[in-house]
Amino acid sequence: MKNVATRSNSKFPGVALPLALLALLALAALPARAEVQWLDRIAAIVDDDVVMESDLKARMADIEAQLVERKAPVPPSDVLRRQVLERLIVESIQIQLGNRMGIRIDDDTVTGAITGIARQNGLSLRDFVQRLDEEGVEYATFREQVRRDMIINRVRQRRVGDRVRMTDADVEEFLKSATAREMFAGSYRLAHILVAVPEGAAVEQVKAAEEKAQHLLAEARGGADFADLAVRNSDAANALEGGDLGWRDAAQLPTLFAGLAPTMKPGDIAGPLRSGSGFHLLKLVDRKGDAERVVQQAKARHVLVKPSAIRTAAEARELAQQLHDRVLAGEDFAAIAKKHSEDYGSALSGGDLGWVSPGQMVTEFEDAMSNTKTGELSGVFETQYGWHFLQVLERRDQDTSEEFRRMQARNAVWKRKFDAELEAWLRELRNEAWVEIKDPA
């Protein structure tokens, strides 16, 4: 955790003003001679942003409620506070980077994403909002968190995606592996604990981390609750979820775990496994066989408008909206795509993308496809490539083919490389950020 005390707070002139205003508001609201009550305080300063105590407590309460609902052990308050504050700090760093990159998520895009979440839960948007209210979650707060998550996802796609290097040889090597032979044979639910080792750590630090991992392994094998150990001790991003990695096909397992998981039985705990991040403990929670071999494909076409040196992001969006409205008014989609789309691979065929399988497109594009009814036109939406609108012409269920297997293999290799780069990139961001954590009141 980097905490540089030599940097003057005078470089954050905006911090004092909101606090002063809060104090004045509190004073104005009190009767004469009443003691002044602070409405909020700063939990941490993160570069040019702050994490407020109210936001920290709200997130802690939310995560604690989730743990209780899952009947998972709730860590002591100081452990939970440390884990949640670290998560908010890393979120803030990424949000600030997104702002500098000019990433904006408009209200329509947020509404579309929430509509997709509601549909996944078998609810209409109105029913979903009502369900949030019944559970004590403010819709405005939920919307803002969805917006933040989408900004963070786009930042990661752009910055981390650019670092991933994948070749046809990587895919061929993967297809020859035991993991590839098993990728349709089953899936695994894993949990893990990471005892981090700082970059450039001294021999003593490495030894201490390994000893801690060995101690945790002994506790886990001795009957201690693995999820509780993860919440209290893991340095991984999913520590507060009890280290749960969820269900994954063998091909989607992190490389470090891929060869080991198929040999384990539910309940088995392995480790410590050494990686560049530190020492890992792995638990196989459950496994199941025969993955689904039928996928739903969509036949789609789209128009892409890109920002450029002579066209701002706002101008690109405006042009995309104008083209969208022309199609909506009756102009031929294919003609518009041929003339204006900047996805030159599909523009010549009127924007036709052919049959698209799950995992083939970036998340925002797939979300837009899933939220668009067959035969209808989507709204204008943004991906890392620019502004799009699309039309879904047909949908079908398709048996997985050899071509699709190869595409899945490519996605699996890319995801492995992306996950490894993401972990390294997040460590770099955190190490480079200026963070001052305030003592709790």
C-alpha cells in the first residue's frame, strides 16, 4: 500500500472547500448554540479524488448484507473496512483514468445495461426497480454504480486489451493441450486465496509470504472455513466474495490452475502455488460434466462511426445518431452502412456481420444485441471502437462446430492473457497512485 506523506495537501485545494461547505450547511441547520456536527469525512485521498467515509460505510454495509445472504462468514469490522477501502481506492484510480481518457457513459446506455440485468433476472425494468426498493437499494445509487462499473470495464478493455499479445501459434498450442480436450467435458467452481508478494520483494518477504500461505493451507485442511480464511487473509480482488471464482469451463481457468483443477475432487485444497503475484491456495468447490454444446447465434449488421483527429467523440455520437434516425425514418440500412460505416470489413456488405456467436464481440456490443428484438433497430451505443447502432436480422440455436471450437479456444487464450495482464496492470496503477488513508474516527 503506497502512502506518500511527503506530498503536500496544498495540491488538493478542492478538498477543503467541500468540507467547509458541509460544515456551514450543518451549522445553518442547527439551532443557536448547538454543537456543530460534521456531515461526512474523508476516508482516503486518492490522487485528485477522495473516498468519503459515507461511501465506505455504505459499501461495507452492502457487502456485509451480501455475505449474510450467502450465509458466508462476516469478517471483523476492521478487516472488512480495510478490504472495502482498498477496493474503493482501486476503483477511484480507474475512474479518474477513465475521465482523463474521455470515457463517458450516457443515461440511455446505463438504462440499457440495467434493462439487460433485469431481463437476466426474469423481470421488467419497472419490476426490477421495485425489487431494488424493497431491498432498500436506492435506484439512483444503483445506476451510478452501474455507470462506474461500465467506465471501469471500458478502461480495462482499452488499456489492458492493448497489452495482450496473442498469435495463431498460441491457439494451436492450446488446442493440442489436455485443457482443450476437456474444455467441453466439464466445468469447475473454484475458490482461491492469494498471499501477495510485492514486486522486487526481499528474500525474507518471500519466505514470510510462503510461510503464511503454508499456515493458511494447514488451517483450511484442518477444517477452517475456506471462505472465512479468504475474506480475512486473501490479497486477491475477490477476497470479499470468499475467494469464489464462480463456475468456469476448463478452458477459462487461470493458467496456474488449469492443469491442477481437473485432477481434484470437490473439497480438495491445493497449494501453495507460486506465481508472479505471490502464493495461491486453490479449493475445488464443485464440478459438473458435459458443457452445453448448443449456442444461440444472432445474424446482425451494424454501422460504426469513430472519433478521430478531426471528429470529437461527441461529434461521432451525433453523426451516428443522425444516421440511426435516417434508417429509422425508412432509409436503407445497407446503403447507409456502405456509405458511412467505418468498420470497413463489414461496410462493403452493408454492415453485415454474419452469424455472431457468444463471446465473439466486445461486451457492450453483445449487450446491445441481446437487448434488441429480432427485426428491430438498437439505440446508438459506444464501445472501445466508437459509436454503433445495429439490427438483429435473425436468431438461431446452433450446434458447436469445429470453427466455433477454434473461436472458443482463441477466446480462452485471450482471457487467460487478459486476466494475467489485468492483475499486473492493477498492481502498477495502485503502486503509481498517491494515496493517503485517514485514520478512522
